[in-house]
Amino acid sequence: MKKINLLGATGSIGTQTLDIIGANPELFTLVSMSAGKNMDKVREIIAQFKPKLVSVLEQTDAERLQAEFPDVKIVFGEDGLIEAAVGFEADVLLNSVIGSVGLKPTLAAIEAGMTIAIANKETLVAAGDLVVQAAKRHNVPLVPVDSEHSALFQALNGENPKRITKLILTASGGSFRDSTRDQLQNVTVEQALAHPNWSMGNKLTIDSATMMNKGLEVIEAHHLFAMPYDQIECLLHKESIIHSMVEFEDTSVMAQLGSPDMRVPIQYALTYPDRIPMANEKRLRLDEIGKLHFEKMDYERFKALAFAYDAGREGGTMPTAMNAANEVAVQLFMEGHISFMQIEDIIEHMMEQHETIKEPNLEEILETDRITRKKVYGIVK
């Protein structure tokens, strides 16, 4: 029986993780969780899974829940999030919160010696060096949950990392993959949220539409697999069947394939290094698909992806600043304050302004994140 702490329980990854836990009660138990403001969903989860501790965003929500569920410890805020991450000597922390808020809980869980199932890519983007160094220091596995990184992780299982020549991340292209830049000038939030393949949270779907999501994944892959940026390639693959590939010195290419279903990499992260049957599975039938399509990535069309490569190569606090600018810009777009194309403009502007700190400590990373967010809000509001 694996004890699971789950951050971001009411989000897309969180709810699918709960599906897996619920389908395998003999293998997994939810002991601690965090959520934001969706209290109706929180109540449902508590009633079904009976966690020992729940962290929410607001104190008022925490007080109401504590009155309703006196046998559950209810906490709130940043301190509560950290407590939810490390509580009850759990075996695995699955961190699926959105944004750099996931950094401190991840570091705390690493120090506690827990296996980290990482779905919070912004943590590795903002502070990848610190996280990877901490994991090595405490001998803690970092098991990726993103479908692309899970694919790379599986393809590399048992292989000699010195024989890798290239990591190839596939990209669906998002909601606007067939649109020109001129056609993007007046797109709506609803259009941006209409992803053709995947069911994801709003922020992740917008990032997919700008291709920033793939840029964050490039930086994440750099840290997870210690691979230089020049050896990480992105390839458009509209069907989302091949999730990523690894090329080796002998020209062999190992690919991991599957239907676009996030439950598969989530379950693998929870069961690693083993596998178990998938409940209500949809088997991949290549004969029904018939053809798979691939296109070279156009970095002029998808400028946000190019920004991520630039930030990753610069290193230091530049990825932190880029990520913070993107998080705020996406939120401003969803709230109707800026246009879709202004997301890129804001990221580029903040990167041009940023003075990189090389080899930053945690305090410098957090301060870079805070200042960048403040500057973006200052530009727009």
C-alpha cells in the first residue's frame, strides 16, 4: 500500500490521479491533499477518500471545512501547502499544482525523502538546478508525470545515458496549430481553450496554444535528463500518439506510444518501477489510426518556444523570470485584460529587462519571481 500526498487535487491532473487511487484501493491510499477554492469538490474528495489532512487556499474556507469535518486536519495558505506535501510519512508526493507555488513544497518533500511524482513543471523551470541537486543529495527519485517526460523516462529505462544523441519532444500544436500569426490577433479565450487532443486545465491549455508549454517542457527535460539544449528537439505531431522519442548513437530511435490519456503517465508515476492494468482502458489501435504525421517546428511561428530555449541557455534566474511573466500574462489574458498575442510581447519584454543572476539561491529565485510578477501587473494594470 503506497501512501500518496496529492497537491492540486481538484485540478485536471489531480482528479485523474484520484480516479487511479479510487480504482486501486488495495494499492494506494490518499493521506494528504491540497486544493484551491473549489470547496464543493473538496467536500466530495474528503467524503470519498477520507484523507487525514487537507490544505486549502483561504483561511475562511479552512475554518468552514474544519467545522464540517472535525476528524480531518484542515490547514491553509503556503504553510498549509507545505504541510500537505510532507505529512504522514507518505511514500509519494504527486505535485500537480499550477505555477511556481509548487517549488517550496517539492523541496520540503525531497528533504523528507519522499519519491516525487512531478506534474508541476514550473518548479523545474524556475529552480531546476536546486531541485535536481536536492534530489541527488537526498537520493530521491524524480518521476515525471508529463506525458512527454514520462515517455522519455520509459524509453531511457535501462539505457546508458552516455549513448543518447537527442531527445525529441512531440507537440500537438495546441488550439491554433493551423493558424497563421495574422489569424491570431483577435482570438478569444474560449477558442484558446479548445485543445484538439488533450483534456487539461485552463492554464496548461493556454500554454499549449502559445507553445510555451512545450518550451517549459524543454527546460524540464534539460534538468530531468541532464541533456544540453542543443540535443533537445521539438517536433509537431498532431495525433499525440507518439509522446516523445530518444535517439541513440547507433541511430536507433526509441519511442513511447499511447492514446492521449493522462491517466497512463500518472499511473506509471505512482506504480514505478512496476506497472498495473489500467481501469477502463482505451487500447491503442494503429490500424484504426492509419497514419501519423510529423512537421518540423517553426520557431518564428511559435515564438514562445524560442523564448524558452533562449531562457534555458541563459540559465540562472532567466527561466524564473520568463516563467513568472508567462504565468501572469496567461492569467491576464484569461481575465480579458490583454490579447492572446500580448502574452508573447510581455514575456519578451520582461526577458529583455531581466538582469540574470547566475547560480541563484532559493531566496534569489523567489525574489526574481515576485519582482517579475509585480512588473507585469505594473505594465498592464
